[in-house]
Amino acid sequence: MKNIRLVIGNKNYSSWSMCPWLLLKMYGIDFDEIQIKLFQDNTAEKLGPYSPSLKVPVLLYKSITIWDSLSICEFISENLLNGFGWPTDLKSKANARSISAEVHSEFTILKKEWPMNCKASYRLNPSDELQNEIARINTIWGYYRQRFAGNGDYLYGRFSIADCMFAPVAVSFKSYGAELCKEANTYMETLLKNPFVNEWRISGRREKENLSIAYAKSA
């Protein structure tokens, strides 16, 4: 058994599970993946030994337990990547932390109306409330890609936690047909072409569960 274990939910639905999984994969950190199917009769029983919140994801590092996707990513960056999970420039790091926290705590209409579903591929007309949230994300993606385009293909140039937090959004936008500006659309396609994002999506499509509650229980 490895020193690092990541407990995740269904890959087709559990958007928050995807975030720390992607960070570990991108930086080549070896870990054991423990998948627990969500919304089953025994889900709480199976999560009990791992998760104080009975939610996913959960990172088990030696004798330490960390839950909540953003907290896990912060822990990975601080303790396993020497802080390299964030941009190195202080201003960029502050911005990246702010927008990561925003996507983590806000965009509730997006999470409700357009939950991540790797199998979905059809256009859904967004409500006015959802359109406002899409416009906000379009602005974030478009602005930072214009600003940091010379430094690499990801939101701040080099891959960071911000990209992990937005990867599930990119999956949803592609699944349901979000209309984006050129820069934002290019960034979305960059995320979708990432080999580990692609690996996650393929695994999600292969899962047989079709959950009645599409937005998986996670944090």
C-alpha cells in the first residue's frame, strides 16, 4: 500500500473527485486510487472508514486525512510539490487562488443544471441564471488566456490547481454546448485534450451506473 491514497466517487459524475486526481496525475505523484460508488445503499458504510464528512474526495497521506477538493489540492501543493501547484508569481498566485475558490463555492446554477456527465453529448439551452454564470466563466477564461498566452497553454501558462478546478467545468461545457469566446473555447479544448482529463472521461463513459441525482455527492 502506498503512502498516498485518494478516495473518489463515480468518474462519470463526481466532478470534485476529478480535481485532486488530476493534480496528482499531472505531477507524477504515485498514489492508490480507491473508488466508492455513490448513491448506493452501502455508500455511507463504505465511506465511513475514510471520510469524516461521508463525502468524496478524501486524501489519506500517511496518518493524515484531508477532505474537500480544494483543501486536498492545497495540501498536495504545499507538502508534495513545494508550492508548485500554484503559479510562482505572487500576484498570479493570488488570482489563481481567488478564482479557484470562486468555482469551488459559487456557480451553483451550473452545478445544478449542467452537472458533469462524461457520457452526455447534446445541447441544453441555459436558463438566464445559468447564462450569467457561463458569461462569468467565459470572462475569466478569456481574460487570463489573453494575459498569459505567452507562458503556455493553461490558464496561467503552466498547469496549476486553477486548471484542476476548471477541468470539470470544461467537461460540462463541452457536453451541453456552451458558447464561448475564442480564447475561452481554446482553453476549454486544451483541458479536454489533456491526456489525464481524457483518461478520466473515458473511464467515466465506461461506468454502468446512471445516477438519478446527476451531481454526485462530493465536496
